[in-house]
Amino acid sequence: MWLVLSVLFVTLTSILGITEILRRFWLFIMQPKNSPPFLLVVKLSEDVAVQQLRYALEFSSWEKKGDFSKVVVVTAELSDKTCKEIEKIAKTRNDVILCDKF
């Protein structure tokens, strides 16, 4: 039983790893050469603004270095309290740009 489960686990993780390698290779082929790094634009919602920002920062950090140079955060429809929380997080990071218009 344990042998079957361990073989199944190794097979599944190997397939996922190969899939990730193929995805990276395909994106490497499709990316225009000498293009500037991308900006990740996030339009925040009032209820989950802080979680959205944290997710975007974590997502950009896990992607290949140089893919996303900055995270642009749109705070157009947020309350003052939420904007202050977002600004507090943005001050600690140098890769976040705040934008109040969409």
C-alpha cells in the first residue's frame, strides 16, 4: 500500500515538475527579446484589499526574477482607512507603485 502511494506521489510530482519546466520554456520562447520588464497591475477591492496586495507581492516574488519589475496598485475605490493600510505596506517595499485613478 505504501509503495503504491509513494510511487503515485513521485509520479504526480514529476508530471507537475515537467509541466512547469515546459511552461517556463514556452514563455522563454514567446517573450519578445529586449522587452522591458512587465508591470503587475492590481485593482483592489474594499473588502480584501490587503490580502490582494499581499498575494500580488507574493506572486511577483515567486515568478522568475525580472518578469515583474513593479506592482502597480490601483486604490481608486477604497476608503481612507484601507488606503492608509495599503500605503503602510507600500512604504516598506520599493517595488510597489500606488495609483489613485483607474
